[in-house]
Amino acid sequence: MEQEAHLSIKVINNSGNPLPERQTAHAAGMDLQAFLEEPYCLEPGNRALIPTGLFLEIPPGYEAQVRPRSGLALKHGVTVLNSPGTIDSDYRGEVKVLLINHGSEAFTIAHGDRIAQMVLARHEQVVWQTATQLDSSDRGAGGYGSTGV
């Protein structure tokens, strides 16, 4: 049996909510919860920046990606607007979630509601190599829709 690797991240939690955690053993995302003094009504077509009360110190070479929760999107049309949102390793402010209501009815968000999920991901630094020609590939320059439906 493989042992899971663990990434240690410093966190300040001002919300009173539990720290983000996976809901199942092999889930990639950890749920983020709303940190609100009173419920917030997100009207259809509107967007809002919802605080979580969390402040993270993400190690260099990693990012936290904020993604929608599929149940909110399916059942209510509520999703993360800039999905996935990126939290960079040098950001030290509060984690907030930009939600939009694409549904037809108002959606109320209360303190402690699970509003998004967060995935920690490793990323690479890039060194650009200026070129005048690229190697050929089977796809070539075929863009949108070029591989069929």
C-alpha cells in the first residue's frame, strides 16, 4: 500500500469553521466554508466575493486552486466565476471566493456553508526559448473544434 505524501501549510483560521478538509479519502479538493456575520443573498446574475477567514502560507512551487462545488453548480447554478482561481505562494491576504449565481432564483449563503473547493497543485517555473520555428505535431495548428465533437 502506498503512503500518502503530506504538504505542510501554515494557516490562520479566523472563521471559527473547521479547516478545509476532503470529504472522502481520495478526493482532490478540500471544501472552503463561508465566513459571514449574517446570511448573504446572491441574486440571479449577480456575483459576490465571499470571505473564508483563512490566511495561508503556501510554499514556493505550489498554488492553491479555488474551484466550484459541483452540487452548487448543478442544483443552484452557483459557481466560482474565475475558475479556477489561483492563490499564489506569495499571497498572504484572506482567501475569498468569487461566486456568481447563474441560476434563476436567489441563493442564500450562510456562515459555514461549503461554497467552493480548494486543490493544492505543484507548478513549474518557465524559461522561454525564443524560436523561429516549432517542431511539427499530428495536430499542427488545428484549434477549436479541430478534433471533432
